[in-house]
Amino acid sequence: MIRCTACLGPLRRDIFNTPGLTSCPSCSVLIRADVFPALVREQPEGTSGEVLAIDDEAGCFFHPNKKAVISCDACGRFLCSLCDVEFDDRHLCVSCIETGRNKHKIKTLENHRILYDTTALALAVIPMLFIWPSILTAPLALFTAIYYWNAPTSIIPRTKVRLVAAIVLAGLQIVGWSVFFYYLATR
Amino acid sequence: MTKQEKIYKRLPGKKKGLIGIYTLWQGPDHLLAIDSKRFSEDYKRFYYNDIQAIITRRTSRGKIYNLILGVFCVFFVLLALPSRGGGAVFFMVMAGLFLLALLVNLFLGPTCVCHLQTAVRFERLPSLNRLKNAYKAVKILKPLIEKAQGSLTPEALETYFLGNSLKRSVGPRERDASSGRRHEHGNFHKALAILLLVYGVIIFIDMFINNPGVSLIMSGVGMAAVVVMIIALVRQQGSDIYNALKSTTWATLALMIMEMVLGYVIAMTVVFKNPVIANNQWEMIKAISEISPFDSSWHLGIYIFSICASFLLGIAGLVLVSRFQKEYAQLNVQPGTE
């Protein structure tokens, strides 16, 4: 059911897929609803797996009394229809999906990433404005930039310009502080 | 270094919040919503095959921004007119900045909220907060979704609606039963409207009687109105109260903020003129109350504006809340009227 997002009242069929905005019949706000066939599609029922009828049939790795219908494309384990997860045009078992998710091997399962390049650049730039904190943060920025050089950044491809800028800026700050302390020591 | 494959294409629209930036990306088989929090990113994927609907609703946020920016622009122009030297330049620059923001907001066009519905999720797409961007994004997404799902035939939609018995029309107050929204009695809105009317009357009295007592009563009523307004704002969230009444409460908030800013400016002006009273609250109240609005044109303008705005919002609020309560009472007397 499609509801008005202001009053939560159900929207009428005649206001679907209109080119412009139409008044909601309940609260009169201007609304446009673009609906697609998934709305009217019947949801497929889940299968619980077929029970093994004879002993020489292959059983599911996770449910030995269920009949195996396919093998996992990653680990090769036999899977029943309950354990088979069709994902990115592959048939995987839940444990391979879990491993892929934890080890960031399946990109489409990632829902969070830390942007080390932005962090390194921020560590190199922001404390520099307050001068003194950069004594500590410049080496930290340099370490972050080098250590996470190959770590994945945003899911949207981006260049390594932030990491390079962080290394350059942090390097300059370290050189600057070294010269300053050398000057203090030899004065 | 191997060049990374570009699988995502940016869709129109971007929302910058205090913490995050929201963007929307078109993928090969899914839509990717990115919530970038400066040092980390959160992703939400919506597969084209699962999208049931994209619902776009126009909002009045853009108009409210225009109103607030316009008021501030006029306010600083009014401050600049009697000023001389650096002060005039500062106020004109401030007015210019607000004018620029107003023009940018006008250029960006009407605001909206966009939601995406799947069989198991109902998500807001914060990046599509301007109508023209939402239209552009839907125009790009529609062929991709239809490629994954096929076209929706009117017959299929008809069958679906018949199955869901949704062919009946929905009346104006019928929405509460169907939507399950909480009923709000509206008493706080009524109290706010009455307080605004009283506030308007006291400002009117204060124009002619320059007495600290009147100023104190005015401040007290203003503070009471603020408290009631906050309660009304909280209570109206997700309630069945009229949208117009909700907007009136928000407009009251804008008025109260403006009143506070103006009050602060006036108090600062008095303190700058008499620095000795800065640490004595009573002397300061006395000095402020002794200022006659007839002494300066912009001060008089502020008084007239406050009186008009208070009466306007008070009367509008009272009419709307009375109509709302009357309608709800009628609905309860005749239950089941559809």
C-alpha cells in the first residue's frame, strides 16, 4: 500500500504515475507517487528444503536431513534450498556471506567504511591551524597516510590525492618542527 | 596503480547537514544512498528490482526559509538606515548576505521530501530535498527500474487495488482511522493563540505607557508563550492536527526568535549607551522600558510589526484550533460517517 508521507493516509490509484504533483485526498499536500511493478508483484514464498528420501542422496552441509540442491560457489559445501542464498548471480552459503562481509570481500554487502585518507588529511591540516598540536598530530597523520595507503577508502572511486597531500603536509610540519627544535638547541 | 572501475554515477541532489552529507548514486543494478560523516561513510542499497514506489512530497520549508531570510534582510536594512559610518556598512553587508542567501534559496526552487518504498523498507532520501532534483533523479531512475521490473500495466494496478479493497475514497477526517495517527486535543495550541493575543495587547499598551511593570508583564507573557509553544510543537508531531495549525506554531517560533534577537539588540544598544547599568538588571529593565517607540522610526516599525504578527498568528491559531476541535467533536457524535 502506498501512503501519503505527510498524513499516512492511503493514496488513491488515480494519483499514481502522474507527471506532476497532485493533492493528497486526505491532507491536501502536493504529492507525486511513481509506482513500479514490484508493488503488485506477489512475494515468493520461502522454501524450507526437501527432506532426504533415500540415503544415497547428498544432504545439506548445515541440515544433514535435507536434500542438497546446489553447492556453494565459494566453499563448495552442499546446500539445501533453505541455505542457498542467491547473491550477485552466485549461490553462496550463509557462512561465506558472513566471511565475505567481515573481510570486505563482497563489496555490495559493505554498509560502512572509514575514510582513512580524509582522516589523515584532517590530522595534517586542522591542528596546523593551532600550530602547537601539530607536534603530535603531524607524525600521526604521516603514520595514518602510510599505514592505510592500500586500505579501501570510499566505495565511490577516488584518487590518493588526500593521502599524498597528508604526507606532504605532515612531512613539512615534521621538518619545520625539527628545524625549530634544532635552532632552540643550538642557540 | 590500476584505475578503479567507475560503476556508480552521481544522481542530482545533495544535502549537507551539520554532520553528514547525503548523496545518491546510480549503480548497475541498485541505487546507493551514501551518508558521509566526514571521516566515515554509511551505505544503503536499494535494488531496482525491489523498488515499489518513489514518493515525492512538496514541503513549505523553502517558503519558510524565504520568509526568515527576507525578514532578516529587511531587518538589517532597517537597522542600516538610521546608522552612520561603520555601523551602516556592517548592517548593509549583513542585509546583503541575507539577500544573497534568499536569492540562492529562490534559485534552488521549491523544497520536497522524497521517500523510497520496497516490500520491507520505507526510507527517506535526504539528498532529494529540492523538487527539481527529485524530478531529475526520478526521470533517470524510472527507466532503470522499469528495465529490471518491466512496466506497470493499468490492469495489474487495478487488480492490486481490487485485492486490497482500496477503491473507496478517503474523506478529509477519515485519515485518522486509516492512518492511525495520534489525536491531539489542541488545547496547547489554543492557549498559545490566546497568549499571542494577550502579548499583542501588552505590546500595544507598552507603546504608550513606558513603565517597567508593563515591560515585565510583557516579558512574562512572552516567556509563557515560548513554553506553551514548545509544548505545542512537540505535541503536534505525528498528530492529526491541521497542517495549517502546525505551520502557525512554526511561524510563532520564527516570531519568537525574531523578538528575542530584537530584544537582545535593543538591550545591547541601551548597555552601550549607558555602560554603568550593565551589571544592574533592574536599572537595565528601567532604561529599556523608558525608551519610547515614537523616538525612532525603526523602533516604531518593530513594535507595529510585533503587534500585527502577534494578532495575526493569534487570530489564525484560534480560528484553526476552534474549527479543528469542532470538527473532531462532530466526528465523535456521528461515528462511522464516511
